[in-house]
Amino acid sequence: MDEMHKVETGDRVLMKKAHPCGGYEWLITRVGADVGMRCTTCERQVMLARGEFQKRLKKIVEKTTQASTIRKS
């Protein structure tokens, strides 16, 4: 079994399939049993179960440890 990707709030990730707006890159906004993320192209926010997120994740583009980079809506 592959090692689980460890994502943190503020990380930028690339997903395997494009969002309907055409964007592939997402900003992680919440990590727990579910993973919250925001599309960097259209700003749409979605939640995925952690297992589903792990299946759809292609790679981590940028790691960050600062949660202050997330813009509150």
C-alpha cells in the first residue's frame, strides 16, 4: 500500500481530474476526517472524505506550515 500523503492546512495540491471550471490546483483549508479545499481558479470550496481525497490526489505542489495564508470568506 502506498504511503498516505500528509497534507496540512495551507498546502497547494494538484488533483488527478480537473474541476468543472478547468482548474487542477487546490488550496487545503481544513484537515480532519474530511479534507476541505478551495479551487485556486474559481474559489469554489468543497469537502471530500479523507479516503476519497487520497485517491484523487496527484501530488502536493507546495507545502506550507503557515495557516495564515488562507483567506477567510
